[in-house]
Amino acid sequence: MERAEDAGVYKLTEEMAIIQTLDFFTPIVDDPYSFGQIAAANALSDVYAMGGQPLTAMNIVCFPQKTMDMSILTEILQGGVDKMHEAGVVLVGGHSVEDEELKYGLSVTGTVHPARVILNNGARAGDRLIMTKPLGTGIISTAIKGNMAGEGAVAEIVKSMSTLNRKASELMQVVGVSACTDITGFGLLGHAAEMVEGTNIGMVINSAIVPFFPEARELAEMGMIPGGLHRNRDFRKNMIDIDREVPQYLADILFDPQTSGGLLISVPEEKTASLLEKLHKEGITGAAVIGEVVAEPKGRIIVR
């Protein structure tokens, strides 16, 4: 809790700990089945970020049954359970309430060896930073609500958000990494800030090589900015120095709140090429080295 970790970890024995997490939200895409898949993948991601294996899940449902057809809920739940099956996760129950606003997500329990938990605060000076999915889902999701997102962009973010971080998690465990978090509601820079806050390290991000969905640039330049982006910037601006040469649209994308985003991995320099090669070989082609961990300035992030 003190370090804003992605999930709670409770040690059962010398050989096993459980990981517990919970996440749910309102629809960010129009298709109910896709929404169910995204919500499930998003909830499972916290377990993967800590190097764990999700085992069971329970549905969390808020549904306006007086104003919305029950067939919509059926599709959402089917999307969720199909994604759970893909992850090897068993649905063991859940809870539903009537609400004026639709919401869906999961409570997830996983396991991990106590000595192999990957925390978000283990990064070391000299490490390289690898990001596994492009940014921009928050901006494009906002455009969807305003009917301003292109079909191609919608298809791209749905595919990205519904993709499990399972393989990336498995590969980083094989290689051995210093720290990891998943990039979700606080955006890339918000979650990076959690990794350096109150520590003896800082980060340098090379904005020119940070992957993002192409349409996110055009939409950001049009002002299609989610409210969470402004909150992310306001909350962390005192920890982050952004070079004047960084375009405004790109600075916005770096703060963009993501749903079911990729992993942000801090990996020793000598292991970076190996991990990146393995990620690309397994089809995680969007993975890229976006910066490094530095000794100075401590507790700060420099964006160039």
C-alpha cells in the first residue's frame, strides 16, 4: 500500500503468496463483447505486472436493467469469461447490483512465489525502460464518445486493450528484471512517477521513440483530451521536467490515462536486448526501449 503497488500480496507459506486485485469501469467502446474482454484483460493485468499467475476471478456488475436490454449484459459477461478462459482463469462467482450507469470488471486472485514478486520500486540506475503497448487509448476512447474516432483506430485500440499482458509477464520473468508496473489510469508518466517517488533514482524518457497510436496525435491536437489526462498532469507536474522541444500533443499522450495498457519494465542494461528480442519474437511488436533509469536527479523524471 505504501508504494502504490499494482496489487496486494499476502504470504501463505515459504513457497506461496496470493496476489489480489480488483478493477471495474464504465464502457469505453460501443461493442458489449469487446468491452467485456477489455475489462477482464485490464483486471488481470495487475497480477501479471507483479510476476504472478491469475487463477480465479469474480465478476463485478452494475447494470441499469430498467433502461438497457439484458442481452447487452450477456454479451459483456461472455466477453469477460472468454478472456478469462484464454488466461487460464476460473470464474468462481461475483456480485451484481442495479445501477443507473453500466459498469463491469473483475476481482482477481493469483499466486506467486514470495521471493519472486516483482515490485514497482526495484528499478536501479543503469536499467533500461521497456514499454510493451502503444499509448493513446484514453484519447481515442474519448473520441469514440464524440463519434470522432476512425474505424481503424477503434479496431487498433480494441485489439491492444483486449490483449493479455500474460506473455510479456512470462518473458520478463525468464530474463529477470528489476521492477515492473502496468500502464493504466495514471498514464505512462504517472506510473513512472510511482516507480521513482521517494527513491534514490530518477528516469529519462526519450519521447521521440515512445510508441503511440497514430490517430492519437491528430485527436490530441484537436483538443480531444480526457479529463483524467489533465488530472494526471496536475498531480505529477512537480516531479516531471518536459523539454520545450517536446511537442504538446506528445506531452499530452505521455499523460494519457490508459485502459488495459502495456507493462513498463525496468530491466538491467545487459538483459535489455534479450528481453526485447523475445517480446518481438512472441508477437509483442509494439515493445520498445523508451528510456533509462538514472542516479540523478533523484525522484524525478526528465522527458526529452
